[in-house]
Amino acid sequence: MFLALFAVVAFSVVGFVVGLLSANQTRDGGKPGANDPKAACADACTQLQLRRSEVCIAASNARLATANEQRAATAHTAISVTLAILIVAAAALWASTLIPLIGLAAIPFAIAATVAVGLAVVAEAAALGALLGAQQASARAAREEADARTAEQAAIQIVLAQCGQAEADACLARPRPC
């Protein structure tokens, strides 16, 4: 019993780490660069383009993390359904062991179904851990995207404050790098 509990906990932790690492396979984004509120117009425009690049990277990372989370959720759902089916099958096989004559033939199948349930529980623990890790990575990527968008808005305000109207319009009209 202790060994089974240990296996479930161990596979949950392994699944969590795998989910976290699989969702971390993104381009280097992280914290957006700092804006210099006193930058001259040309520097403010360059600063804005850097913030826009950071938004592109953060948005790409967030999409990738969300896709990883959805894959982990799909795997978790499939394993949960399989586990439920195996539990019902094992219960039916163990119940059939009470029927005279048929019961003796059902015992090996009931034992095999019980072992399959145990393996499915371990797989379920790993899938749940992977899902939780992917959810955490997805939430972090969403926060990083929001931070990058906030830094971009601050850079826009600096451009508007430091540049003349024509220069600001030209700077703001530059296309995003993504």
C-alpha cells in the first residue's frame, strides 16, 4: 500500500515537472526592458520598437504555453475516461466471480483488470501533474505578455511626450516586427 501511494505521488511530481518543462520551451521573453522616460525622440522611437518586439515574443510564448496546456488537458481527460472504464470493468469482473462456475474463470481476468486500474491510477497521477505544470507555465506566460503590453503602452506615451506630432506619427506608424 505504501509503495502504491509512493508511486502515485512520485508520478504526480514527475508529471508536474514534465508539464512545467514542456511549456517552458519558448523563446526568451521574460521581463520586458525598462523604458527611459527622458529619452530623446529617436531613442524613444527605438525603445518603442524594442517593446513591440518583446510583445511579439511574449504573445508567441503565451500561445505556445496555452497549446501545451490544452494538450495536457486532452491527455488528462483521455486517461481519466480510460481509468473510469477500467474501474467499471474490474468491478464487473469481480462481481462475476460470485457466479458459480463462471466465477472461477473470471478470477484471472478480474486480477488483470485490477492491475490495469493500478497502472491507470499512476498514469492519471502523472497526467494530472503534467496538466498542473502546464497550467502554471501558461499563467506565467500570460503575465509576461501582459507586462510586455504594459511596457509597450508606456513606451508609446514616452514617444508622444518626447516627439513632435509628425515624428510621433511616423514612429507609431512603423509596423510591428511580428
